[in-house]
Amino acid sequence: MLKTIKSLLLILLCQASIAYGKTQLTVTPPKDEQQRTALEFAKPIANTLITLVNEEYPLYQTLTLTLGGDDGPLFDPEQMQILIPYAFINEVQRRFRSPDAVLEKGVSVQDASRYGLIHVMLHEFGHALVFDHDIPILGKEEDAVDTFATLIMIWHQKTDHAFAAAELFALHDLEVDEFNESDFWGEHSLDAQRYASALCLIYGSDPEKYSNLINEELAGEERESYCQEEFENQSRNWERIIDMARVFKNQMK
């Protein structure tokens, strides 16, 4: 009898742990038409991302991705919550409608906005993964999860989609008139640096296909070989981290 009870408790604990580690979506009710439009645009993107991370990158804790609200985009470790406000979603679309936006052939404003938003959500999920699995990060965590987001887009999306995410950094950078001291002390690298790092990974993933990304000046500094090594090193390191998550997932089954 005691053995049976212990077995039942073990089954219940396993079932609880499986449910506990799911990423889920919540939405803040939109207040106006602009917010409703943002929700309609972002909700299918969020659902697709949640399906991906639940299947491939499980967490120990429940994570909530919330569309709406006033704060963000950010990851709140105390609440295990990613916040993506409607105002930010609209801002992403506004930036890609700018005449300064350089879109790849066949990529619409809506497409570019979608890819940019995917990268932002993956970036915040990267923070959640680091926190949940207590992953040691040497250097800026913001840079590390930028890399994570770009790699996931290269692995699961088309590499061309990652260009739009990189372009979002470039558009941010164009709106900066001048830098002040606080910009160099921030947790994020400068947007121009984030843009260049993303392009470096894209180039490193397929140097022949993306040879146009490396100009003569950079080639002279052997930057092209660095980008290939950077892509390989970062891919290998993040694959190790992701393997830990997959081992955890298999243990839950």
C-alpha cells in the first residue's frame, strides 16, 4: 500500500513538473484600435514562438509572455514574465515604414516587422533561459542573448529573416543624434555594434552566400575569418546550453 502511494505521488510530481515548465501567453486587453491592431499582429507571432520554445528549449519554471502593458520589452525574473507592450509593437512597425529602412528584396514592411519582433521576443526568452537554468555568462548578458536570438533565427527561420532583425538595430542607431557618457556605461552595446554583430553571425553562417557583407576594408583586417569562427564558436557554445534544456525535457517525459 505504501509503495503504491509513493508511486502515485511520484507520478503526480512528474506531471506537475511537466506543466510547471511551460511557456504561456497572456494579453492585456487593448484600450483602443491602435492597441487592437498591435495585438492582432503580435499574437500569432507570440504563439509560434511559444510552440517553438516549449518543444525545443524547455524551462524548469513557468514563463509568461505578456502582450500589452506599459513596461518593456523586458524579462522580469521575479515574475518569470516577458513583457512586450503594444506601444513597442507599433514602434517596430513605424521604424520599418521609415524611408531609411533597407529591406531585402521581397520583404514587406509587415514581414520585416514580424522578423524584428521575433528577434526581440527571442532576446527576452534568452534572458529567461539564462536565469532559469542558472547559465554562467562571461561578458554582457545582453550581448549573449542577442547572439542567442540571432542564432535561433538562423537555425529555425531563414537566415534572410535575421537581416530584418539586424536592420532594426540600424534604424535605432540612425535616430541617435549624439552619444553621452551613459550610453557607454549601459548594459547594452551600442545599436551600431549590435547591428554589426548580427551581420557578422549571418555572414559566418554562409560566407559564400553572404560575401557581399564583407567589404575590402574589413577583409583586409581578416574580419571575414573572424566571423566564421565566431559563428562556429557561438553555435557550439549555445548548442551545449540548449542540450542541457533538452536533457531536462527528456527527464520529464
